[in-house]
Amino acid sequence: MSSSQIAVTGTSLDISAVQAALKTDGLDGWLLYDFRGINPLAADVTAVNRQGGHLATRRWYYLIPAIGEPRALVHAIEKDSLAHLPGTPRRYAGRDQLEAGLRELLSGVRRIAMEYSPGCAIPYVSRVDAGTMELVRQFGVEVVSSGDLFQRFSAVWDDAAIATHRAASEKLYRVKDRAFEAVGARLIDGVATSEYDIQQLMAGWFRDEGLVSDSDPIVAATEHAGNPHYLPTATVHRAIRRDDLVLLDLWGKLDAPGAVFADITWVGFAGSHVPERFARAFAAIRDARDAAIRFVQEMARAGRDVRGWQVDRAAATVLRNAGYDRQILHRTGHSLGETVHGNGVNMDDYETHDDRRLLPGTGFTIEPGVYFDDFGVRTEINMVVAERDAAVTGPLQTEILRLM
């Protein structure tokens, strides 16, 4: 094996830094394991999924101990699958050799981290199958979650990555403005338009701005806005008419290596007078968003740990106090990265209980929403945490935009 560092998303995994983190957390090691992609977190952090020239169809294990050289266990017919990583490999072929090799790999360690979450509280982290957990534990090893450990080496952005996020954010806001202007202009001019028409205009503006994404934007009118993941298509969409609520959710990143996503949602009204029901619901999500922002910033500036579930609770409390408990359908926010849903902590005490910390250099969304059968509203902004601070990376919507 070669090199003392492992290339990962936007940075590098320094073995000495991992070992320092292990010692801080009172762990003897970090055991990374995968079989045919069931643990994409391990494959990503080790860059196994970016190595060409060989197949990866057998189980592999890579142990980074708190003290000493890393060591690996790989199948004999895939002996080079971890050759790009530092450390000493051992090979196995039959199942008896696998068990003996794993016993040797784990010798001297008693408490390790793996991609596991007790009770599957955080399914994004819980990637190791139950049988493998049993196999590891039978050697007298205690397994704890690698959730916080993992995000230190896969979800933290450097200055260059943060710059790509801010650049993408500025472009998204321009696309959003053009889309709302197009809706208003078409309705004023009497030109028929639809969710799909506006979505495709936005997709073209993405290309003009040099943005890439995994999906065209969400354009949702009135009742469709009540479905958080509604997405218009060429065959499934509706017209946008006067007095419709129009929700835009758009996410993208620069078309460049190491670029990370930005993700925003705004709401407009295709008329001059926003109905009270719409305005009151939007005021609640705005206040919930701002409560979450304040909580993150106050905690960060005080040098205190912020957990994902705490941010969700800060926002949800506002919505519940405003009478919208039953209209909450999703968590408050998610991690951002090279994929729009990154590997870091989510703002979630609703769908999961995410007790991972917001680490300096991580980016995420805050996007409270409330949803009814006949309409829905959501506001979404992005934040980046720094040492003893946290910043919102774009403008805040304070009321529903009047498009006409």
C-alpha cells in the first residue's frame, strides 16, 4: 500500500488526523467495511469507489487503529482493491481464512467505530449489516457509531469548496428571480404557461449559469405545493393561473471538480393580494427558520456543540406553537456536499434523531414547511458553520412574493 493520505470529497483523509480523533473519542480504531457497495460511506472515504482497473466484488476491511499502522483484509482475487491506501494488507480466500484474518485484524482493539447507528436512529449512518456486526462482536469488540467521526473526514468543506457553494448560491438566486419574473410577465400578457414550462426555462438558465444538478427544479402551483417532493414532468403538470401560489425549489452546483451544492426554496403568489391563509402559514415557517438560524448562531458563537436534532426542535417548536403540528411532514434541513444530500448531520428530530454535531466547515439547509391538501409553503436557506460562528449564504425571504 502507498501514500499517507486518502483523497476524499474536497479534502484528504490524513491517517494521523484520524488517529488523533480516535484518541479524543476514546476509541481503539475505525473499522471500514464494504461488500458490493452496501456501505457507500466507507467506499467514499477510502476512495475505493474511485479506483479503476479492478473489480470489487468481495468483502474488504480496513482498520485505522488509534496507534500504529493501518491494516487491511482483502480477498486474494482482489488483492489490489486497497492498494492505494497506507498500511499492511492480509489476504483471505475461504471463509475460514476470512474469520481468522478478521480475528487477527482486530487483535489489540476493544472499542471501535463502524458505520452503525443504535436502533437505526440515523439510517444515513447505519450501513453495516447485522451479520457483520455479530461477526465483529464475537471477537469481544465493542462497536460504536462512526457518525461524528465520519463527517469530520467527508463532510467538512475547505475554503475552495465554500467558495463554490457561495458562487452556486448566487446563480440559483438569479435563476429564481428570472423564473418568478417569467411567471408574472406571462400571466400579465395573457400567455398560457405551466409548471413544466417554467421548469424547463429554469433548466436552460442552469446551463447558461454553468450549474449542474441531479434533477430539474421543482415548480409547484397551489395544491401541488402541498406535496414536498412533487416534480412536474412533460406528462404530469398543471397550468399556472392567476391567484395561484407558486413554489420554486432549486438546487445545483458548479460544473467543476470538488464543487458542492446550494439548495433554496422560495414562494410567490400570482396575484396582487396574498390570501390570509397563505400569508399566515408563510409567517410561521419564516419565524421557524429564523429561530433555527438564531439557535445555530448563538450556540456556535458561544463555542457550544450544536446537534442536528436541536436545530430541528428549535424550528418545529415555533410551528407547533403556531398550530401547525399536523402540517409538518419532514425534518428541518439536510447536509450539503458534492451531492445535494450530503454525508453530514441533518437537522432532524422528526424523521430520525440526529445527534451528530454541526462541525466547522460543514454546510446544510434550513427548510421548514407546512403542507395542506390544497397548498403548501416552504422556505429554504443554506448555512455554513465556521469556528465560533455560522453564516447564512443567501438572502432570506420575509413574505410571499407578489408576482403581479
